Amino acid sequence: MSKNRIFSGVQPTGSLHLGNYLGAIRNWARLQDEFEAIYCVVDLHAVTAPHDPKELSRATREVTAGLIASGIDPARSIIFNQSMVPEHAELSWLFNCVARLGWLNRMTQFKEKAGKNRDQASVGLYAYPVLMAADILAYKATHVPVGEDQKQHLELTRDIAQSFNSTYGLEFFPLPEPQIFGSATRVMSLRDGRKKMSKSDESDYSRINMTDGADEIAQKIRKARTDPDPLPGTVDGLAQRPEALNLVSIYAALEDIEIDQVIQEYQGQGFSTFKKALADLAVVRLGPVGNEMKRLTAESGEIDKVLADGAERATQLSRPIVAEVREIMGFLDPKKS
Ligand code: TRP
């Protein structure tokens, strides 16, 4: 039996940080053993908000370097950028005619991103989840590793697949399942334990970038916000201490152990001791990844070669699927008749 197929995407906007690494990318690397994996740098999604053309290509290469440096093997898995495979945009249009306005009106991420000034949001931002459905279904992916914030979009993908299938009376698309990790970590800002670590936070001290050097990592952790109390003796003792919980969670994720084990080791210790240990661990784990990213980025042509090869392989998979969709929907192909 063939392996199940997973598809996931990451936007090339800003710089990759620890939250992307521990929350997603590191797990993507692990999934390669169990699944046939397709990982996409979703550059078409990145232009739903105003963007700088030079920055788009820079970020596309940087994200690709981050995927490879984190252990995704381009020989085994497919890594490519979305805009190179026109099937995504094409299927997205066809799905625009499947999805209902009412479904999209419920999307909470659009409401958040568009804010009060909804009339000024791009149509692309509104249709963003439909493009995401096309990404996944162009490969008939069965599993999609996504975080909490993307679950609603995956539900929409299932609705689109289901609606297409029932309209045409076929079991054509699988209904893709979310692939949730026990080990995925929701990494919070180093400045505010209730906010997600984010590339759009204006303070660089709020996040650890994957390309930060040892000194920057150590300094950011040293300056991370905490409370004055020592570490508690139980995990429950972290409940009302979001900053403390965040640092302990990051430690556990980097060491691949349970939060409980971290607490057992460091209970009663103050943050000066714990932060030092965390900084050392972060440097050991992230240092090699950041260095490999820098090496790949400096090596001219290497990243582009991976993307070109990935696009070719992705096209081989998606082209026949989208061609079949065209045929099912009744589009005339005069070359065939
Ligand atoms: N919307 C996702 C995010 O912002 C990125 C994405 C685009 C994606 N297409 C996808 C994720 C397909 C999973 C599958 O995180």
C-alpha cells in the first residue's frame, strides 16, 4: 500500500523564528518517515497583503533554506514554491465556484486580518482559504499538518472536497485530516507570554530568529520577560505564569522531553540559572540549523535548484489531477476530441 500523502505550506513573509521551527518545521521533517511529503512555500498567499517584490524572493529562498536546514530532505520529499505550479491558481479558481460566500464569511482569520477596514482588503485575502484548499487537493493529500489557527481553513477544505464530490456524484477528493503533533509547541513572545511569537512583532527581542547567532540568542533569552519567583515544583504552578510557562515549554521542546521533566530538574531555581541553561540549549540546537541556512543562502544556485526540481515533481503529481477536474466539470479540450 502506498504511504499516505501529506501537504503543508509556509508563507514567505519576514524571517523564520523559533515558533515556526518548534511549532511546525521540525515536525515536518519528522513526518517524512511516515508519509510521502510535499512542502510548499506559499508565495501566492504572501501577496494577499501589500508586499515588496525584492523581499518576496529573498524570503522565498530563506524559508526554503530553513526547511532544508531543519532536516527536510529534498531528495525524499518535495519542496517547491507555489507560484511555479500553475495548477494551484487554476484549481483555486474552480474552487471559487464551489465555495459559498457564507462559508468564507465565517473565516475568523479574514476578519482578524482585514480588521475594520474590510473594504480595503484584497479579494485575494478573502479567497485565501480557497487557495489553501486548492494547494491540498491538487495533490489529493490525505493529511495536513497545521496549527490551531489553520484548523478552520482545513474544515473549509473538507467542505469544498465534499461539495465537489457530491455535486459530481464521485468520490474524487479525499477529505484531508489535520495532522496534529503531540510534540508541537506553541511558542509565545519573549516579551509577552500571552501573545504568539510572531514575525510581525515590532520588537526583535520578542522572538528568536532561526538565523540568530549564539550571542543574540543568549541576549534575547537573558532579557526575556519573567516574574520574580523561582520555578515551581509542579506544572500546575505555571498556570498563572505565562512567561515562565513559555520558557519552560521552549526548553522541553528543544530537549524533546515533557514539561514535567524540566520542572523536576529545575524546581526551586531562579530564572538567572534557568535562563542560562535555556540559552545554552537553544544555541546547541539552533546554532547548526542557522549556520546551515546561512551556508545554503550564500551558495548561489543551490536553493533555486531544489525549488526547480521540486516544482517539476509537484507538477507531475498535480497536473493529471487538475486535468481530471477539468474533464469532470465539462470543460472542452479540443486537443483530445
Ligand atoms: N495558510 C497557512 C498558514 O498561514 C499556509 C498554507 C497555505 C497551508 N496553503 C497550505 C498550510 C496548505 C497547510 C496546507 O499557516
